[in-house]
Amino acid sequence: MSFGLRARLSLMMFLQYFVWGIWLPMLAQHLGPNGLKLGDQATGRILGVYGIGSILGPFILGQLADRFFATERVLAFAHFVGGLLLIATAYATSFWPIFLLMVLYCNLYMPTIGLTNSLSFRSLGEENQSYFPSIRVWGTVGWIAAGLFFAAYMEYNDLNFYGSLFEAVGLSGLFAGFLSFWQASIVPLWKSLFALPFVGEPTFKDCLRVSGFFSLLYGLYCLTLPHTPPTPAKESDPIDKKSAILESLELMKFRSFAVLIVVAALIGIMLAFYFACENYFLESVGVEPKQIGAFMTISQFAEAAVVLLIPWSVARLGFKTTMLIGMAAWAARFGLSAIGYPKGLMIGTLGLHGFAFGFFFIVAQMFVDRAASKDIKASAQSLLIFVIYGLGTVAGSFVAGEVLAHFTTGQGAAGHDWRAIWMGPFILTLVCMGLFALLFKEGQIGQIRDEADAHAEPGVAAH
């Protein structure tokens, strides 16, 4: 296994999530009271666009990569054009231009999540697929780096966020020395850049401009990735092939699979609540708006750590218990947020989000892969992504916008009834846990797989 190949794929994953990790956590600040002041409902609907991109985009770009163009070229096109769209969005000031531009962008970006996975697997080959987790983890590192980088970008003159970190661990003196070096050598370079007429001093709209710039660079880098040619359809293939969604829907006749899909869609709603509300909530408890993106990387640190525990947990506790633990972490996170204080605890609950994300979503993907037969594994995974990032996110972002607007008590982020807002996803999570505990049967995984394998083999009757 070539180290050079692993390094190239790891950098691809890093940039893939670095671009997303700049604009998504901070977009609410640009749209909301510290930026364009579009209102809670408009903000919630715009934040749901990546869900729309998870519904429509994969069918288009996936088909292009499968049948017509090399995957690396499809990735290059999507990220380069996507970068231009992000930069254009930064200069839009009203709802409809922003919404439409972001819909176009997300229909290009969201499919690339799956395309980077498929390019990695094809480049590694079946004999080297065990290397994939060590490559994919660089995506989480990229998201963390995005939050930390953008915090330094926004507070380039005094690095307040980093100062608070050094102070928390008793290294204020060390930070003072570093800050002196930074202000003497780095700040003048930043100031010369920001003095350019087409740049200007940092504002929240730069979450779009900066991520757009890196998306352009990433698009160029994609052209250097391993060549991954398309696989044209065979003449013997039937014209009326089933779509991925219809094919995977056949698994819904098994109760446990259906329960997982329904619960995953409901959890997707709560995931959208997190991105739509957490920004304002952290501001309301006293976090500096420019530092919010950096603080939200706590979730990714927790996610990266919990990934190491997943194999042990599934082997010792099983799929069902592990996923229930993940949902319980979300319930605890929403319940504690409903209390609303102290500030340190509210920031600490971000770690529960990363813990829950790993123990539920990643383990759910493992269960789907184990349950589905070889010929429909990709279709089944597509269905799971569709209900989480597609249906769940779109519905959740719309509901979050309505809920934020309904429970408004005053001006700014503090002008919301956060106890009432967080009680909704808290109760919904408890309902999901109850349904899952009662109806999901882990032992059915063998029945699902046997049925799917029998269905996939010609001349073998299903039982």
C-alpha cells in the first residue's frame, strides 16, 4: 500500500470537510442579527439547503460519475463551480438570491461526500479497504481545522479565542509571548491583505468567501487525484433498471430495517436543529460570536475519539445498545441545554453531540452494510443518507425556523425561550429511543441478509 496514495486521499478528505466546516457552522451568524438580519424563519430555510442537496444532487452527479466521466473530474467540476457559487452568495443580501445560490451549491457539494468515498475505495482496492478509516478521519480533522482557522481569521489582531484556551490551561504567559510574535510578524501581512479593495476587514460573510476560495483550490487539487474512470452500462443491462431508492426500499419490509430508517429520519430533524439553533444558543450563554465556529469543533474532537470505541462497543454491546447509547447522549445534550446554565456546561454539551453522532450514525451505517446483500449495499446506504441529510434535514430546518420565530421573546440571540426550544428535540429523542428499544430486533439482521441474498441470486426463491 503506497504511502503517497494514502496521503493524497487523506488530503482530499481534509479539504472536503474543511470547506464545509467553514461555512456551515457560521452561516447563521451571517444571516442572523449579527449580519443580514433576515429573520429566524428565513435563516432556518436557508440552512436546510444542504438537505435539498442530499435529495436531488446524488442522482445527477452519481450518474455522471458512474457512466460518463471520471470521478476526479466530476469532483473538480463540482468544487470549482461550487466555490464560485459560495463567493457569489457572500454578496447576496436578500432571501431568494441566497436561497437559490445555496441550493445550486449544495446540489453540487453534497453528492461529493459519496464520490470521495467511492474514489477512495476504488483507489485502495478490496485488499486495502482496512485503510479507509485512517483516511476518512482526516475529514473530521479538516472540520476541526476549519473552525480553528476561521476563529483566527476573524480575530486576527488579538486571537481572543486562543487566549481563552491558553488561559484555561494556565499558560497565559506562553500565549502572551506568542501573541507578541503574531502581532509583530503575522498581523501586518493580514492587514495588507485586508487593505485590498476587493477583500476588506473580516466579516461574517467571509464564512462564504473564504470557504469559496478554498473550494476553488480544492477543485484544482481534485484533478491530481487517482484516475477513476466511469463504468459504462453493458448492452445486456436492462433499460428499466431500478433506481437506488426503489431497490433499497425492498428492505423496508423488514421491521427492524424500517424502524432504523424512520428513527434515523427523526434524528436527522434534530441534527438540523443543532445547526440552526446552536449558533444563537451559544451566543445567548455568553460565547463571543466570532468564536462560535471554533467552540463547535468540540463536537468533532469528541467524534474523532468515539470512532475508536465503536468496534469495541458493537462487539461487546451489539448494534442496538450502541445506537441507544448514542441517542441517550443526544437526549442528555438537549435536556442539559434546556437548563441553559452554567456557560461551561453548555459548551461542554457540544461533546455529547459528537459522541452521539459517532455512536448512532456511524453504527447505523455499519448495520445497514451488514444487513444488505452485496448487490444493494450502496443503494441501502444511499437510502440512509437520503432520510438523514435529505428528508430529516429539510424538515428539521423548516421546523427549527418556525420554532425559533415562535419562541422569540426579545431582540438578539438572548431574546429566545431556549428552555422551550430545546424541550422539543429532547422529547422527540426520548420518543425515538422508546420506539427503537421496543421495535428494533438486532437478531433480524440474519433474516434480512438471508432474504436479500436469496433475492439477489437468480433462480433462488425468497423465503
